[in-house]
Amino acid sequence: MTDRRPLLFTLAGGVATLVYFGAAEFIAGAFSATTAPLLILGQAIIPLTPTAMIKAAISVFGTNDKLALIITLVIVGAAVGGVIGRIGLRRRTLSFVLLIGLGILPVFLLLSTGGALLDSIPALGGVALGCAAYMGLISLGDGRELRSEDSASTDRSADFDGRPGTDRRAFFGLAAGLSAVGIAAIAAGQSASILARNAAGAVTKLVLPRPAASAPEIPAGADLDIDGLAPIMTPNDDFYRIDTALIPPSVDASSWSLHIHGMVEDEVTITMAELLDLPLEEHRVSLTCVSNQVGGDLVGNATWLGYPVRDLLKRAKPSADADMVLSTSDDGFTASTPLEVLTDDRASLLAVGMNGEPLPRDHGFPARLVVPGLYGFVSATKWVTELEVTRFTDKEAYWTKRGWATHGPVLVASRVDVPRAGDHASPNKDGQIITAGMAWAQHVGIAEVQVRIDNGDWHTAELSKELTTDTWRQWRCPFNNLEPGTHTVTVRAVDADGNVQISERRPAIPGSATGLHDRQFVVD
């Protein structure tokens, strides 16, 4: 007979790990989502992850990158647990020691970052239940070999070397049941953390003052109102979120403050109450993530309410030798922004509002930076608490240390929204196939969009009314007499300075992906 115990012990270790994660997630619901081992491990792994791997994850998963990390941690954890379980076949005590060590690793990480001992209860509870699951499974699988299904014996009560009360079905039934419970508990814990996060965001909302300077009304023609085309203003719930926090920090607005220091004559500290008493301004600004792939959706447009950063820096009186502002988030993230960009006449804001509401927690509550014309990784710090005036030669930001660009100006870009890839398009009543999409070149503005079908001539598209040079624009381009069959639509944009969108394909590292977006569709 084939000895199946190695397989059984491997499965027992993997299942025990699932039980551990599930139990810990469930228990964390009674404490705080931040005490769940999956979150602790994930937050520890993010800073250690190679830049290329982070870029690849964002490219593939987009705003679901954090969910992908959690799933990966579960899979890898179960695989490691399986290896440990296999060790138990020969060295039972060592396997328990390793399982316990794997389980309490998040406790050490938590305590090393200032966590309270009480916060270790979810992990310790998960360890106890995981080890219990492992013990129960290996007690079933501890015979020298399993009898095969076609064994001549009909005594189902003695499948493990004649030991009564055991059989293969009992082992796999228990393993499957425990795995299902573990996975369900993980999913429930993740869902509960999302609900708790949303509830916390609602509870901590501020009452915003009326702006001293409101954004102009959106003019007629700013939105082309084409089915399938992204709206000119992005709702808060649809606005992309890319950052290094698995769960956004929960910052109390009443105790929040911003500290401006470094190469300044006068250090400045401003509280939320003081900030809200200032003459706040509304500005419409599109933000773009440097990780956005050609044709991607990591870009959005909102109306932001805040106070000009240049006026805050003016209070501090930066040194003439300074050329950079290092902004720091409540969770320790940093971004390096050119000082000249924060002190010129653009609408760089310390923002507290988004589309008429206080900032959602996901987008930086209670305060964040909004800087037109730069990618977010060098400007759009959420949950911001510090501005250090310094020099690029003296300080490096989070992503700069990982090989990304230091300045990050937004490049002219465009995408096709209509037709969708693979769509079957029929001519309208005028015999036209309508193509449409978005184009942006923040703080410079879009001057022209050109579109072609297959490898034909470029056609000038109709542009929507411009809100400001800091926002994206919609475009529309009809085509007549397209033959039935498959066609490719390609778009490129030209900014107000005459820069034509770069056609050469290159990856996002170190300073934005380039290339022209195209889509194939079928004319019926």
C-alpha cells in the first residue's frame, strides 16, 4: 500500500493555517481590524516588496491590489503551513513549535511598532485553534498507511493500521469542513473590516464651512453625455485609491494638526479648527496615479475644498536654499514635492473636502495634499501631518528610495472609452460609428485629440468644454462608412504647449507608462 501520511500531514498543516487566519480575523472583529494577522503581515511586507513587483501588482489588479495581497498571503501561509505539517510526520514537537512560531510572528511585528499586548489576542487565539485543528487532523492521519478504496476488506472502522474509528472519509471530511470555516471566517473578517472602516469614516465627518471662493459652475458642453464615457466629475465612491495602507488610518480630526518645519525661519503648526477658520477655496483638479497603465482608470476628477499650500508655506518663510517639501502621512508614508510647485500660482491645496463632502477616509480624512500637474506619488499625500522644507539632495521619499523619479510631472495622455474592447457597434441613424474617450495633461491643458481607425489618417476629435487646465477633457470622434468586421481605434492627445502624446511603449517605472491606447471592436 502507498503511504499517504505525508499528504495527510501536509494537508493538516495547510488547513490548520487557514483555521488560524480565519479565527484570528473573526476575533479581531471584536477588537480592531488593525489587530488581524493578515493586516499586520501585509503592512509589514509592503515596504519590503520590490518596486517591480508592486508595479506589476497595480498593473494587473489596479485598485484591487490590496485584496490580491491578502489572498496571496493566505495562499502562501497555507503553503508554509503545509510544509510545517509535513515535518510533523517525523518530528511532531518541531512541527508544533514552527506552527506556533508562524502564528505569533504577527505579534512580534505588532509589538515592535508600538502595539499593545492586548492587541495580540486575535493572533494568540488563532494559534490555539489552529494547533487544535492540526492535532485533530493528524490524530486521524497517524496510521502507517491508508487503505485504498478498492481494499478487499470491508471493515470501514479500521482504515489506519487497524485503529478503530478512523477512515479516509473522516479525515478529508474534517479537513474540508475546517478549510471552509477558515476561508469563510477570513472573508467575513475582511468584510467586517470594510464595514467598520466605512462606519468610522461616516462618524468622523466634519462640518465644512462654505468656501470663500467657490469653483465656477460646470459649463454646458463640459460633459458630452455619451453612454459608456466616464463622467466629467468622478463620484467619491468611484475615485481610484492607490496607497501603501492596507486599512486607511483612522485620524481624529479634533486632535489632528499639520506641522511645517525644516529649512524655514518660523515653524508653523495648524490645527483643524484653525484650518477651517481660514478662507477655503474650491478647485477642480484631476489626479493621476503614476502606476496608471496606457488606457487605465487610475485617474479621476473632483472638486476639492482646501487652503492654498503656498499661503501656509509663506507663514513659515522657507529658506532660499530649499527646493523640496517632504510631506509625511499619519501612517509614515512620505512624498517629495518640488517647492516651486507648491509656491507658484497653481491650485495646490491642503484639502479637507471632496465633491462637496468632507474627505472620505479612503481619500485622506481629515486632510490631504492636492497638487495639479504631478503624479500622486510625489504630491498627493493623504492623512498628511507634516511638511518638511528641505532639499532633494538631503532627503528621499518613500518611492524615491525604491528607484522612482523624484519630480513626477504628469505626461499628456488619452484613452478610448467607447466602444469597449470587443464591442459590436452598429452605425447610428446618420450612418456613423461614434468613438469617445478622455484626455488629460494636468496644469498644461489639452489642446487637441486625434483619432484613427486601423492604420488610416488621423482625424481631429471634438473636445468637451474645458473646466480648467488642471482637469481632464472628454473627446468624441464619429466615423462614416466603416466596413463590417473588426477594426482598431487609436487615440493620441496634444497638450497646450504642443507636446504630442508619446507613442513609444514603456513601463511605468520610473516615471509613468507611455504609449497610445487602442481598442478593437466589431462593426455589424
